[in-house]
Amino acid sequence: MLLKINNLQKHYRKNIALHNISLTLTPGIYGLVGPNGAGKSTFMNIISGLITYDFGTVSCDEYEFLSNEYYQNFGYLPQYNALYENFTCREFLSYICI
């Protein structure tokens, strides 16, 4: 899956969270590193469909962005996730994948 982000922008009132972000993500594992307030969570929330963006485009070469097929090939584990003590490791990973 090839994910293309072009001129992505997100504003919160007068604050700019993302300004003209452009990149192409090929299959693999990525890590976002930056100081607090740099827009890492905002970016991940946009490409995981949790929030909308104000300007730009997000496209996927194989699937419609945010379709069921997209979600079946996209994984996201946030920094702070809930741990369910009754789950086995396999059950928890299956739950996160869903």
C-alpha cells in the first residue's frame, strides 16, 4: 500500500498543527519523532481517520482512503493505549488490529 500525502494542513482555531506536509509512505514500519506540539498525533489521527484535515490530499494507490480495505491494511498503535488484563497477548494484538 502506497500512501501519498500532499500539502496536508490542519488548523485549530489560530494554531497551525500541520502546515504543507507532503510525503509518500511505502510499505514498512515508521516512527514519528519530534517535540511536544510538533503535530505527530495530529498527523496520525488524520491518516487513521480519527479527525479531518483542512487542506491537502491523502490518497492510497490500492484502496480508497479510509475504506474498509484501507483499514484492513493500516495499523496504528498510539502512544497511550489501554491494556486489558483479561486478554492474552494474541487476543490484544487481534483486538488492536481490528
